[in-house]
Amino acid sequence: MTRRRSPIVLHVDDSGEVRRAIGRVLVRGGFAVVEADTGADGLASAERVRPDLVILDVDLPDLSGLRVCERLRADPRTRHIPVLHLSGARVGVSDRVTGLEGGADAYLTHPVDPAELIATVRALIRVRLAEEREKQVQRRARSASRARDDAVSAVAQLLGPPLSVIGINLEGVLAALPAGDSVARSRGGALQEAARAATQILAELGDLARLEAGRSPPAPEATAVVPVLTGILARLAARAERRRVNFRSLFPSDELRALCEPPRLEQLVSALVGDAVEASAVGGVIEIDVAPDGPDVALTVRYRPGAARRGALSALAERFWDPSRVRRGPDALSLGVARAVVIAHGGQIWTDEKDGVVAVSAVLPGPAPRVSTGSRPNR
């Protein structure tokens, strides 16, 4: 079994007595210690050793610890290393503030309690490791998204031409069929519709893959939301009528704008409202609200699910957040694209259920500058 290495701490201090005392504390705490007595030596050691943390005195004979920290942060090879200032001379509040604002992650003063020193070092290293793990997860996710985009592009290149040939030839076959051959014309129409659906699914899958891989970044502009929404409602009116579903909408202003690429906004609205039409109980009502959310714009679609989906918000969430499961049908893919659109524009999207009513909400940035007041999870 491979023995796990001890975390490495680089201690930079011009006092040999201090280095020895702190070194004993760190070794007892389970750390390996590398020492340096000048700022220049500390910078060289940091570049050579790549320690897990640097303990840095503020007053050094050549460079100040503040300057050393600044240079560590400026170097891509060392900017991620946590820095802990430890000073016996610069002990005032203003000194600590200057050190922290200069890039240090923590600031302690002498005399330091050994337990506090060890706890601080462990906490800083723990945070750094967590950040590194998150970066690795993100890198793997980006790599997987790019691989999926490549695979989907290859499939589209292979299937696109045959589907196009099928569609063109079906049009010719249907045109040549006798007008009275209703059975053959019905079957041909069904094949034609299936070819169109397959082409659409392939296009949406490719769009989703490109969005998630970051290869199709949006070009957002201030887009009026209400005209897009009313256009989508008119387009879905026939589907809603077949299911005896009614729309109830609340639009406070036709001028409400979101910072979103117009075709992407249409994708988002069409997916959310279209899925609500299919999921609603027959004879139900779909409520669509558009309202300001601070500087942003919130769109909420509420409906009471039909028997097939009643009490099954988890099923909606599964379809919504795992659009790669194409076997769940084109609606799941459309919802996946909707989520990708919102995330690509820097927005947030989530689902909720109360008293049997499902609500799907999306918040898109508005044209006005945003002020950070916390965020909702994309869940």
C-alpha cells in the first residue's frame, strides 16, 4: 500500500529561532517542513517545491512578506497556494487588514498558540484541496461534454444525409400515390412525420451538446420577453385546445427585457410551456407569470399534472436534469436544452411543487447591472 505523503509547509522567516520553534509544532502536527530565511529564497522554494501552504513572516530582510505574497499570487504556478502571514511585529488590526487584502488567506501573530496554528494550517489546506477537487470535477465535466459533442456531431453527419433522403423520397412517393388510397397515404404521412421527428431530435441533441461543451456560446441582447411568450402561446394554442387546456397569463409590462439571445429565449419558453401542455391534466389551467426579479426577469410556469404525472415531481426533475436519457422522449431533450440555455446565459432554473401544483421557474439576467444578493440553486 502506498503511504500517503505528509502535506508540505514552506516556512519563510529570517529568525532561525522562530523557524525551529514553528517547525517543531508543524512536524508534531503531521506536516513536512521546508524553510527559507529570505523573501527571494521563499519565492524560489515555492516554485521548486510547490508546497501545500506557505507560512510567511511580514518583515523579511530583502522583500517584505506582503511583496512576496503579491508575487506568489501573480505567478500562475504558485497563485493557488494558501498563504498564512505570521508576524511578531505587525500585530495591529490595520496590519492584519493590509495582509489579508494583499492576498493572504489568514493572518496570525506571535505568540501563537500551537493548537490554533495547526488548526489554521489544516483548515487552509482543506479548503485548497476542496477547490482542487472541484476544479478536477469541472475539468472532467468539460471533457465529457466535449466528448459528447464530438460523438453527437459524428452521428449527425452520419444520419443527417439518410434522413434527408428519406424525407425527400417520401414527398415524391406521397405525391405519386392515388388520391383515393387513404391507407397508403396515411402510412406515408406517418413515416414522413417520424423522419421529421428524428431530424428534430438529432438537431436538439446536437444543440444541447454544443451548449454544454461551451462551443455554442450565446450572443445575448436585451430581448422583450412578452412578445416572445405571446407568440409561443399562439403557436401552442392548437395543442392546448386538443387537450382542453387553458392558458392564464400575467404580464406586467410588454417592455420587460431579458439579456438573452432571441432564438434561445424562444427555445426556453417553448420547452417550458410545451411540456406543461403535455403534462397538464385534461381541462386544466396553465399559469404563466413574467415579472421583474430585482434587475433580472423571472418566468414561472405552473400547472396541475395529469394522472400520469400526479405527485411525480421527481420524475419531472429526472427528465429535466438528465436530458441525455433520450429514451425518455423528445420532451426530456427539450427540457434539457431549456436548462442549458438558462445556464449558458448566467441564469438560474428550478422546480417546485405545492398542493399538487408543479412550478418551473427560470430567472434570466436583465439589461441592468446585477448586484449579488445570493443565488438560488439550479436544482
